[in-house]
Amino acid sequence: MNKVYLKRKISPRVANGHPWIFNNEVEKIEGDVQGGDVVEVLDHDKKFIGKGYINPKSQILVRLLTRTRTDEINDQYFIEQISKCWEYRKRIGYTENCRLVFGEADSLPQLIIDKFNDYFVIQTLALGIDVWKTAIVNALNTIFQPHGIYERNDVPVRELEGLPQQKGFLSASFDTKIIINENGLKFHVDVENGQKTGYFLDQQDNRRAIQHIVKGADVLGAFTYTGTFEIHAAQYGAKSVLGLDISENAVAQANRNAELNGVQDRCRFETANAFDVLKQWGKDGRQYDVVMLDPPAFTKSRETIQKAITGYKEINLRGMKLVKPGGFLVTSSCTNLVNPELFLQTIEMAAKDVRRKIRQVTFQTQSSDHPIIWGMDNTQYLKFLIVQVQ
């Protein structure tokens, strides 16, 4: 096996378990490596650190799969690793729908697998894991005997690894519009054309957190996508629910979801630019008992973090203006570059600017089928906050 030797002063990040090894941390490469090869990584004193896959064209040269020297990276390895992922999810109570594999947090860097009932959607986001796609599909077939497997590799990040964007069946074809159960409700999932893998499983625990604050409430939701928070609100006893999203397709699916759950009489969705509408409705003096905001990521690069902070502050300021005194703001951020402390500071700044006092009800992260590894900042990305606005 080819070997990669690290510089004498390696980053504590690597020594402490982070799986990424950057180009500038490598002293030398021994052997004729090809992109996607599995290599051994050793420190300057030739002590074994781990095995991982390499891509000389990527800024992240090596992503470690294991720190156990006796592990053989082969088809059986992926069966064993994905089986461990499944056992973990079952132990913490996620069996029907879950993120089965969460990349680095599950020691399978850049591999995402979402489980929707008996259907699976996978993303192989780096060359080194894409090489093992057939083995990964074989592992899913061996462990689950699924009804279908679909590939959602239509993401630009693959191009950084020299990979094409693509999507399609990795099993016999099936109807890609499926229905899942969540918290006693049903939702349409479009695994072929929906965002990411078709559905945002990372908020499934947080959607239960609104249960008590929405009873008897007039609720406004912005950036609703397919309406999951809003339909939960209706199910939990909201008097009226209005959801806004800029995507006509998302709104159509949200209204179908409302009908699917029999709440269409008090839960409806409209196509609108939430940024503009919230600003205008604030000027008009409209107010709601609960305002829920779940905007998309405002930045994917460190260079534009300040722009993202400005965006989060502005949207939350507008949301607070629409909350009746004593009502509640439910707000999220999925930008991993905005850490929890910075997110809370941004909400605090928005409250001060709008001269409203806020009281924290709950502050949570993503559902625990998306495990967080301390020291790997990219595994903790979702911030979910409920505050009372006084």
C-alpha cells in the first residue's frame, strides 16, 4: 500500500482524530498514487496514523477511513461499517426514517445515506468514496433488502473532486415519489427532484418542540419548503397556519401534504418571496402568535460569513416585528460556518434593534441521527431556537 508521511509538526486536529489531511500537512508521498486509492498515513517518525483515500487534485489530500492498521478496506469493510451505523440508529430510536450515514461523523467521509422507509438515497461527494459506490450499494442490499436505492449526486461539490454531477437509480427503477411517516404525520418525499436527498430529516426532533407554543395560535411560517413545520403546527392545535415559500413546486407539495394529513382547512401555503413579504407585513402592522423561520444556508464560504450574519439578523428582525407581545419566534440556521454562539449573538442583535426583549425557550441542534463529533465542527451545523418575544 502506498504511504503518505506527514510533516513533523502535524495539526493537533489530525492527532486528535479529525479525518481530513490537507496538502500542506504532507511531507512526502511514497509510491505512485492515483486518485481514489487507499493509502496508509504515517507521522514524521513513521508511526501509523490511519488509512484513507487520497485525491491529489483535492485540497483535502487524504480523508481517513480508519485508524486501525489491521482494517482492510474492501467490500466487507463497508458492510461492517454501515451495519454499525444502523445499529447505532436503532439504539437511539431512529428506525423508519433516518440519516443512516452522516459522513465524517460515521467514519465514512463524504458519504451520505438517508433512509426513507424501505428506500435509500445516497450521495458520494468525494472521489475516494465514489470509487466504492458499488460496494456501498451491495452493503445496503445485504443489510436491508431495500425496495429501492437512488443516487442524488447532482451537487456542485463533486466537481471540486473531478467528479460529474449525476443522479439516477442504483437499483431497479421505482416510483421516486414516496410517502413517509414522521411524528404521527405523513409527508410526500420526492427523492428524485426534492432538495438535497428529498427531505430534511435533521429537523424531525425539532418539529416536535413547537407542540405546546402553537396550540390555539395564529402561525406564520417562512421558507417552508414542503411545509413540515407548518403541518406539525396544525396537527398540534394551531388555529390558523400560513406558510410562504418562493418555490411554486414546494408550495404545491406543501399543500398536498396538508391535504394528506387532513389539515388543509386551517393550514395553507402561498408562493412568495419571504424577504419582501415579511418586510412589507411588518410595515402593515400584521402580527402573529408564532412566527417560524427556516431559511436556507446564507453562505458556504468563510469569505461571505459577514454577509450571512447580516442576512440572518435582517430576517429575524423582520420576523420579531411580526410576533405579538408574548408570542414566539421559532428560527433556524443550517449554515455550519455560523457557530452556535455567533448565531445566538445575531438573534440578540436583531432583538435589540427591534427593541424587543426575548426569553429563550429551547436551543437545540440537528436530530441525533446526525451525530456530532467534538472537534469536527462540520458535524454540528444546525441551530434551532425558540424564544418568547416580549
